[in-house]
Amino acid sequence: PQKHASENVSDKATEEIQVEIKGKPGAKHAAMALDAVKVDPKHFKVVLENDRVRVLRSTGDPHGKLAMHEHPARVTVYLTELHNRSTTPDGKTQDSDRKKGEVAWSLAQKHTSENLSDKPNENIQIELK
């Protein structure tokens, strides 16, 4: 582990969320047929990738729908409020409400996603390798 000290040199308060990755790097993942970045590059952007994680910035338009896509296990940090409906390939739906700043763990999944809100949403997804 690396030790360090942080100092805010701005006159504004800052907020950060740190995710500590435990253990050794995983094996290389098999390519996902419905990789979110390839299926919907308008709404999913890779912002960092290494041998341990791939970090995505995900956005959703008001009342927008995302195509069927899949994710490995991941941690999501919600940058805005979210009111969302996910639908799995077998047609099961689940509504989710998240608050700005909330952090959630998700297992690997394949789904479509619909923003049920009048506002856009944005989150950071940290996919584990």
C-alpha cells in the first residue's frame, strides 16, 4: 500500500470517494458480447483502464432508454439522483432510486436501462477485472 497525505489548496470544499481494490489483479476477462461501451458509446465512456479495473462514466438522458448491454461485477458512484428501471433479457424489471453521492455494489448482469426522471443522470462505474 502507498501512504500519502492530501491537502485541499482550493478555497472550496471538496468531496471524494475512494475505492480500495483488494487482492491481486484478476485474469483477463473474456470479451463481453454486449459491452456497454461498444453497444452505446454515446452514454458509456471509458475514463480509466488498467489490469485491475475499467472505469466508465455513464450518462442517461431524461426518459432515455439504453440498449441491452452487460457489465461485470462493479461498484457504482452516483453523481446525480437516479430513478431508473432495468429490464433483464427474460423481461423481469426492477426500479431503482439512488441519491447523489450514493455508492452501490452490483453483480455481473445483462439488462436494458430506462431513466424514469425528467432530469439527466450520471454515474461512475468501476468494473472489476
